[in-house]
Amino acid sequence: MAHFLTLSFKIVFMTKTPSILLIIGGGIAAYKSLLLIRELARRGIKTRAILTKGGAEFITPLSVGGLTGDKCFTDLFDLTDEAEMGHIELSRSADLVVVAPATADLMAKAATGLATDLATTALLATDKPVMMAPAMNVRMWEHPATQRNLKTLQKDGIQIIGPDEGDMACGEFGAGRMAEPEMMADAIATKLGGSAAQVIPFSGGSADLKDKHILVTAGPTHEPLDPVRYIANRSSGKQGYAIASALAQLGAKVTLVSGPTQISDPLGVKVVRVETARQMLSACEAALPADCFVACAAVADYRPEIETDHKIKKERGGLSAIPLAENPDILKTIARLEKGRPPLVVGFAAETDDVLAHAEAKRARKGCDWIVANDVSPGTGTMGGDRNTVVILSDKGEESWDNMLKTEVAGQLAAKIAKSLTS
């Protein structure tokens, strides 16, 4: 089976370019649909778009058409298009229909089979798979009516991406943020994996990871001080999630052990969510055996020695001298297993100075095969951002990669892992 990756790959289409019909709903998240079109183009996927009346309040048909390179469709009763039953052709010419943002209104209409405009008519007329990326206020998302509609859509076979949890344009916090464009593009590429295209890894060799189990960690860990406070770091989990997604696209069985993040589960990946370093180690050990272990999580080195069941009061000086205990070293533990060690162990070294020297020392100390070194010093924007600059250190020397999107780093690393495991 063929699969799609990011710009790190040369895409060779055997019959036709894979394509989607993107339906853009009305909400502030509509701006993300423009970024999604660009991300899909980077993966060799063509987009045609329907912009709803509500969506046009936030972005313009001109901006959508400029990015898709095609007409942006808006009106069900466009005489030129409807003379050829345009809404039927639109809904069936693409390989996949994607609704992003999927507003509460669009979800409700789709769940009840209404066809009141071009978007809902196309959804009702399509014979292709449908994916939706919900985006709305947290209260709207949690409302029983929306949850009923969600269950109906899922029962009808519609795949849901997200939503994520976080700050919203309305000022509230919670579930309802539309998934990030990179993650949506990865999910769409994975869904289109059965289309007639093949992917050739940038470095040559086989990219087929079928029958391989790969264990990945991502995100931070939260080490509780008391019921309301914890020790953590600024890791977003984006790089680890992108790696898990890229490996799944190459056919691997992927287990992602994730600390607390605001990212949707990657499509086709088993996600085990944990809070602390000790929980992460236990989950990793339970997931073995594996053909490869990618330790991308930014695990807290220390935890409070004693966790209280009541809030520590500042007035009593409770926060001024908290004894710390060292957390288990997950990378070192897995890398130095006498029985059941994965054949390939990949660590990450996030450094702020003397990056390569510290990374090489870490590789030797931990006992891993590769270390992915990256500079996370202030000003780089790496920690929590969308881009990364890395150097791969191994027994064979150094391999430097230019600054690129984390999804692109993930694609290249997945291909390198595939080449190592299948050569």
C-alpha cells in the first residue's frame, strides 16, 4: 500500500493526483483552512473548495482560489455550474470530502440530512469518505445536542479530527479549537494512503514499515506538587506527534506514549496518555517489544519528593524549600535493557548551548543508537513552535538538516528509520 509524507519525499503519481473537496464553515478557525490548503499542496494533494456564506465572513473566495489554483465555489444556484449538476460533480470528483472548520450548525445539518446550500447539498450527494474537523465554543461542543449529532455522524462513518483543547478567540478555554493544519494534513494524507501514488524516501531504500512496531514518546511530563500545581516544561509535543504520524503513514504499528498536550491523536496511531515520568516509563515498558523506540518526550528530570493532597500555602513557606527526587531515566532504561531492547533506539537532546557536544555525551551516557540534537535556546522558537533545526548523531557521524517544519523533520526521520530497519 502506498502512503504520503511531507516535502521530504518525492511524490510520483501513477494515475492521478489525489484530491479533496474542502468545505469551509463559518467561524474564526476558517483562517486555518488556508494554511491547510498549503499543507496539503506540500504533500502533493490537490484541493477544490466550497466556501459557505458564514466562512466568507472570515476569509474571501479570492484567497481560497488563489491557494487552490481553482475556482472557489460558493453558490448552489450558479447557473453555469448547475447546468452540469455542479454540486453532484463537486461531491464525487474528489477522493475525500473534508469539512474544516465543521461548525455546530454544519454538523447538525449533516447529521439530520438537510441540504440548504451548496455545502450541505454536496455532503448529502457525495459517495466519497468524509472527514470533519470541529471548531466551536467549548459550551457548544459540550452541549448534548452537539454530542448527539457527533455520535450520529460517527455512526454514519464520518471521521472526526479533533477538536483540540486550548484558548479560544471568545476568551474561554477548553475543547473546541480546530486541529492544527499540519495534523489535519497528516490525517488526510493517511486517509488517502490507498490512492494511486507511491512515495519514494528522500534517502533511497525501502520505506515500508509494515509489520514493524515503533514506540514513540512525546510531550512534557507533569510532576504534581499538590492538587493544583506541578513541575513541567514548555514542550508542546508537536515533534513527537508528527513523528508518530509519519511512521504510521509508512505502514508501521505505532504506539505513542504522550504526556499532557493539546494535540489531537494522530490518525492510525495508538495513543497512551500519561501525566508523570514514572507513568510514562511504565507505559513504555508495557508497550514492548518494539522494533524501534523514539524518545522524543521532554521528561522532567525531577519530581517533588512528597506529593500532598492539599494545596501548599505560600504564607507557611511551603513552596520555598521543596525536596526533589530524581525521575527514572526512560531513554537510558530502554536503551540498556538486557532482554527486549529495541534494535534501534533514538533519543532527542534539547540543548541551549554547546548543542553537539552535549548531545554526543548524552548519546554515550544513555546508550542509544542515534541522538537527534536540536537547539531550544531563547529566540529559536523551537520549544512549542512549528519549526526545528536538527543534527542526527550516530556511530557514522553527523547528519545536519536545515531549518524546516516539524512535520518535515518527522518525514525525514521516518524515512531514515525505515531505511535502517528494512535494509
